[in-house]
Amino acid sequence: MSKAIHIKTSPNDHRHYRHLTLKNGLSVLLVEDKHATQSAASMAVAVGHFDDPVERPGMAHFLEHMLFLGTEKYPESGEYSAFINQHGGTNNAWTGTEQTNFFYSINAEQFEASLDRFSQFFIAPLFNIDLVDRERHAIESEFSMKLKDDVRRVYQVQKETVNPAHPFSKFSVGNLKTLAGEESGLREELLQFYQQKYSANIMTLCLVAPMSLEQLELLAKQYFSDISDHVRSDKYPDVALYLPEQLQAKINIIPLKEQKRVAITFALPELERFYKHKPLTFISHLLGYEGKGSLLSYLKETGLANNLSAGGGVNGYNFKDYNISIQLTDRGLADLDTVISATFEYIELIKTQGLQPWRYDERAALLQVAFQYQEQVNALDLASHLSINMHHYEIEDVIYGDYRMDGLNLEETELLLSLMTPANMRIQLIASELSTNKKAAWYHSPYQIKALNQQAITRWSTPGNRPELCLPDKNPFIINECIARTDKSKHPVPTVVAQKAGYRIWHRKDDEFNVPKGHLYLSLDSAQAAASPRHAALTRLYVEMLLDYLTECTYQAEVAGLSYHIYPHQGGITLHLTGFTGKQETLLELVISKARERNFTQSRFDLIKRQILRAWYNHSQAKPISQLFTSLTVTLQKRSFEPARMAEILEEITLDDLHAHVKSFYEKIHLEGLVYGDWLESETKVLGDRLERILSLVTTPSQESSRELIDLSNKGSLLREIPVSHPDSSIIVYYQSDVTTPETMALFSLLNHTMSSTFFHELRTQRQLGYMVGTGYLPLNRYPGIIFYIQSPTCGPQLLLEAIDEFIADFAYAVLQITNEQWEATKHGLVNQVLVQDSSLKVRSQRYWSSIGNKDTQFNQREMVAEQIKQLTRADLIKFIMQKMRTKYCDRLVLFSTGDAHHDQAPLESDKMITDLRAFKQAAPQFDY
């Protein structure tokens, strides 16, 4: 056993940690969390698609899928997922470039039984030959689903334009073509790959549970000691990511969605050795600055760009592909030379003026405060994150490594900056109007790679000095020392502390999470917000203009951990502020005063309008199932509208129209607010008075805006077809409750909980209808509901609906087969999910705010629902299915799209088709709240 290593933890972390190495070389991190109601486990294996055999792209991904489908000890293919789901948990996995991660959560009392099942993945998987063909079809569905995904299409071009000897060039996902051949032969290859690559010495396991470290250590040894260890030490090839001729190159790529973007990319070495000083984090902090004098500020002022992010790009065992990604305007695309010149001038500023310890210390101080007051995450996220961190950091830094900045290391920083030159650069340009001469494999993205003009390289290599560009001043918002007040809360839940006509403020002082932070939510309801598609389009435009207008003056606050978000909703707009309480009021005053100025310029108006139009038009290129989800709320909510419809209206809107809308928006306002965290009641009352004074200057009090929902009662089976251009078909079937009571919430959520893993197993795993398959509990405007959804590369909507109906028809019988013990365990699992403890200030604030939105002013709805779940019998659930869902004529809404590959199949038709959405919404009865 390894000797005890001290793991550095946050002063705000109540958990206990222990690291051990088992005799087979498995590295294990144990986390004792006495506050957790759920346990979690995560295994990260140092095998990814870089390990795929050249002749078998997608093998690592295929293996990840197959490990879920039965082991010698638990041979049933759906048993593991059903067990996890039944006991209130979730599970998933992903395959990356160099790692594969398997993780799950479960009710704490079932943790040992779940570990017995989970560990068998890595000890004795079956690789059942009968499932080989079925699962490669699942891989094909996953591949097919992303065929029109621009991220994948661009990623593939990048793979084709790197050194072909580097493993990054491999096709990662796999499909029927790459996994073709006899099942027996493929199974043999799979087994060989597993035995050669999966070894205990390259695995890291993290267990999180409300158990003592001693108990966890016994479980780790008992269940994971039998994983075999081949002391695997094979290395990836030591070859450069780019060949010399692939640098100083410009790559044109044509996307499906309308966008204009340039990525200025530099080839850097791997970064792990730099983690203690994080020089690249510091460089990105300066490059990504958005205040006055910044690179982005200059590009926006000159009308060349709308957005910039520094620091993205792929990375791995011997490379970091560092990106400065800039969202261009039409003008920026036409004048790319200026964009790139300005970028190199800003890099030169950093090289010559930026390497000052105080600048570095500002960034380090932010991370230090974030670590000191680290907010807890749930057990599942923690286990997954730490199991991956174990591959990247020394064990003592497995938590602290993300935050560690030990001081400005000039040698490391200058080394990385010295590589940010035109000679070591690639430019990746994405726009629909570019010339191309090739098509990428698999995703068919048109592209072209050409050498950059040497004159341009020479010009960019001797950057000038634009007077508009300068580095940021000291940040006035940074707080080096902040301490949470120890005052106890007077109330167990939020209470109203300020209320008059047209406004109400709720408050609760936090006394549990002990962080000097607050969450402020302010919802401004206006009857003008979304009364029509035109009003909704104008409100969205106003929000985007306001966010754009605020960027420069609030950026320093954002950097200092004071963030805000403004978003439109059915009744108006919401402002959410979060961060350290010492400076929150300063930021709120800044945001409110700027919001009232409304000095929008014509040039920014034109650019922001184009940006929104692009997003709305691009919605037609989203995954079919995503388009159906949008259409579901649009069909059912009176104040939600199709993106294409709003785009049509927005085309005609002028700056004067916007100013007129903002004026009418504020004429009558209802304000609802929540202040939660390290705020005292007296401070909140003062804030309430101030807000009331501000409101009285610009508005008269109003009632809350109504949020109407279409009532589907007595409508029968309504169908609506959404035109989508994609090879796959998709469908959503939605059932709605006609009352909003704890009992109906309990019934719908228990039905979803009982059905979900069986539905997934039968329709995705066994029948192979598609990759995106599932059910979901979906409350809309407080009314409970359940949805069934499928996106399928193989079947048209008629067959998909038949499959869903067949499943529902048989499910009542399946409920009868459940033993009493299983039924009680299923209910117990859901009750634990419903009552799951809030893991952080943020999570609790979100719960409080949604309770206020749902009129749950006693903040006890989830407890009432949990009580109802406990009382439900199988007979109640069967009766509910029979009455609500067992007939084709029951009340429901079916949304579907027909895939390009399925026009020859029998169409889905009905005499209850919604063909005119506006007429349907106007005529349909509604629920109000």
C-alpha cells in the first residue's frame, strides 16, 4: 500500500479524502461525504480513440458501449442501467482522445451492490456476440445524428490537416463501415483490444459516499482488486501534431449553419508540466480581456468582430493547439488582415508590457478566493472530475491543481509567448462564402488548405502599435479578503421582506454553505414583453443589445467573480447577479444605470440584429430532435414563437422601433425579486427601497404577466409535422396533466422514473431505433407532463409512433411483473431524487427561484410530492396508464419530422393535424397562471 499523501483541500470543504494504490496498481481516491444522500463512482481509463487500431477507427468508443451490456456475474444486458435507475441514480460514459470515463450515482444504501456490478466491467465483461451487431448499429446512430453538426464537421477537417502519423488524425466515433465484418471476428478484435489496453495500472477510480474512509477502502479492495494488471506502458508516437508545411497555412471551411469565424491557432507543447504556474491561463486572461482598450473592444469599435475567446483548442500528450477564436462581421471577414494584425499587436503588448507580477497576482488571487470558498458539487460530478484529475496532477493537487498559480514564472510564460508568432500559426476560417477544393471524409465538409502569403507573414511578424490598444488597469472589483457573516437565518425558507403595488422582494440569509456570496434574481414582468411574435423579437433584441452595451463597463467585475445574466422569458426579462457580496451592489447599480441609458448606436444595432437573425435561421440546421423540443414549447405556450417566424419580423425592425418598444416595455412593470446568500435582511430591505425608487421614476406598478399554456383536454391525439432537412426522422409524444397538484406531479414523475430505463433498453438497445431515445418528466407552466422522444436513422415517424404506442400498451403489464420489493425500491429511489440535498448556494438559489416562479410560496412542493409518491401503489400507476395513455385517441400532442431517408415509408397522417399554428393557438382553450 502507498503511504498516506496529504491532499490539499479548500477550507470550505467538509469532505475527507484518502488516496491508495491497490496491489494491482489501480490508483484509488476515496471521498467521505457525510452530507451526501447519494453515492457515486467514476473510473477513468487511459485509453481513448488515439489507441484505436489503424484499421478499426472507433474501436475504443465501441468498447465503451459494449462494457455496459453484461458481465459474467451479471449477464443481462440492461441489468446494470435498470439497477442504477431503479435506485434513484444516473449513469453514463464518454470516450475522449486519451481517456474513457465511466461514472454513475445511486442512493447511498445501494452503493455496495452497485460497485459489485460496476467493477465487473473491468474484470469480466461478456462481449456477448449477439449484441455486437446491435451495438455497432447504435454507434452508427450516434455517428449519423452528428452528420450535420458543424462542430464535428470542423473537427474532422482539423483531423485531416494535421500530421497523418499523429493519432489525432484518427476518425474517433466509428460507424458501420469502420466496424464492418463478421460478428465473431469483430468480437475477437474487441476482446484483444480490451485485454491489451485495459490495465489496472492506467486506471483511476474515485468513490464518493456518506461512509467512513475505512469502509470505502474495504469496498475498493473487495471489488476492484481483481482487475488485471499488464503493467501497460506503451506510449503514443513522439511525432509533431503539424508537419512544417501544415503551419503558416490558411484553412477555409464551409459550415452548414451561417457563421463567420476565424481561429488563429498556435502549435504549443503539452501543458501538464506547467500546471503549478499556469502561464497559459495568465496569457489567456490578458488576451481575452473585453474592457476598454482590449483587442475585442477595438475590433468591435471598428465593426470587424462581435466576440472573442482566447484559450480554446485541442490538447493532449505532446501538443496544445491554442486558439484565439473571433466571431467576425461581414466587414471583418473582408478585412481579415486587420483582424490578424491587431491580434499580433496585442500579443506584442503582452510580451513587452504585460509580464508584470501584479497582473499575474490578480488572476491568481481570483483562483485563490474561488478555492478558499469552493462551492460543493454533487457526488457524481465530483467523482468524475477527480478521477480525470488523477491522470493530470500529482495526487496532493488532485483538487487544488485546478486553482494553483504559484507565481509568475517568466521562463515558462516567455517560452509560450515566443511560440505565438506568424511562423508558428495556422488560420482556420469558417464562412459560407469561401472557396474550397476538397471534402472531408465521413462528414463531407467542404474545405481548402493553402499556404499563407509570405508577405503577410513578414508584415505580421513586425507588429505596429495601435494607440487604441492597451492592457487593462488594476481591477477595482477584486477582493483579496472576504469573509462570510456568521449571522443565522431567521427563517427556514425565503420570506417577503419588501412588498408594495407592483413589486415583491424575497430574502433568506444563508447559514449553511458559509460562502461570502449572494444570488440576486430580479424578474421584470411587462405585458409588452411577448404579447406577439413582434414583441417577443423586440424583447430578445433589447436583451442582446443591453448585454452588448454592458460588456466593456462590467468586464472587470465579471473577471473578479461578479457575474450577471439577463434573459427573456414568457412574461418579461430576468436579471440574475451572482458573486462575492462585497461588490454586488456596485455591479447592480452599474447594470441598472446602464440599462436605463439605452444609448444604442445604429452600427451596433445592425450587427446585433444580424447576429440574432443568424441564430434564428440556424435553428433549422439543428438536430431534428432539438428542433422538435423547441416546437413543443412553441406549440403549447401562448407566448412562445417559432424562431423562423420571429426572424421574419425582425428583418423589418428598426432602431427607432427598438427604442419605442423599450419605452412601452417599462411603462408598466411588475418586479419580483429574490436575494439569497450572505445578505442580511436589513440590507435587502434597503436594496428593495432603492429598487422601488428607481422603478417609480420610469414606470407605474402592474400585475404579473400571464403565462398561458394550451389545454389539451378533450382534444384527442393532435399531430404536427415540423419540416426538417436531415437524414433522420424524429418524434416527440407529449401527455399533459389537466391539473397541477402534488398527486399528479407524483404520478407523472413516478411513471417517468419507472419507464425510462426500460424504454431506453427496449427501443434503443434491443430494437435499435436510434441513438437519441428516452422519456422525460416535463412540467410546462407548472402543469406536469411526460414525453417520449426518438431520433432515428432507420425508421420514419409512423413506425416510431407505433413503437412508442406498443411500449405504452405493454407497460401496464410490465408494472404487474415488478415484485413488491422492486416497487418500493423504485419509489424510494425517486423520493431520494426529489428530495436530493442542495449541493451548493447556487443550486439552492435556483431551487428557491423556480419555487417562486411556480407559485410554491411555502417552498414545500417537493416534500408534498415525495409524500404522494410514497403512498402510490402499482394499481394507481396502472390505472393512470390505462386512463390517460392506453388508447390512440387519448389526449396528447405528437410532433414529428420525416427524415430525407424515409420518404418512401408510409407517412404519419391524421385528421387532427395542426397545419396553422397561429389559428390553433388562438382557438385553443388555455390554462392560466
